[in-house]
Amino acid sequence: MRWGCLRNCEWRRERRFRVSAIIAQPRSEESEAMKSELSNRAVKLAALVIVLIHFVISILHGRAHQAAMVTLTTFGYVYVGVVITLMPLVAAALLFTRKKKIGAGLLALAMFGRLIYEPVA
């Protein structure tokens, strides 16, 4: 009887340990992965919202320039069209594909290009 109890107790301890190890590890890894995924998703959505707000403000700013009869040089029109309007939209689209790093770099480059355009123009 004693041998059966020892064996049974060891089996229970071993089983409990295995079950707790199986349950505990994936949950912690899974929760870290979920936190990371939620964080990535939040950053992507925040970037998308910023790009869309930037796009709306750029359109309104361009309309104000048209109403005030402000003209740009050919370089100015191309720069505004490509760097200020198109690049952030393409970058935001790339953030939701496999090319996230290229999208992030392109977005940073577009925003930097926007900063340096004002003193030049």
C-alpha cells in the first residue's frame, strides 16, 4: 500500500508539474506575442490616422493657396505632389504589408522632406 501511495503521489506531482508547465509557458509567450501585436497594430493605426489628417490638411492648405492665387514653381508643384502628398500615403499603405520597415523609413523621409521644404520655398 505504501509503495502505491508513493508512486501515485509522484505521478500526481509529475502530472501537475507537466500540466502547469504546459499551461503556463504558452500563455506567457502568447500574451507577450499578443501585447506585441496589439502594440504594432496601435502604432500602425496611429500612423495611418496621422497620415490621413496630414492629407486632409494638405488638401485644405492647397485650396487656400489656390484661393489666394499663390503659385509655385514647377519644382514646387512636383515636390508638393510627390513628397508631401503621395509619399506619406504610399508609406502608410506599406506599413500594413510585409514591407513595414520600408514604409516606416519612407514615412520618416516624407515627414523630413516636409520639414525642409518650408525654408526652401
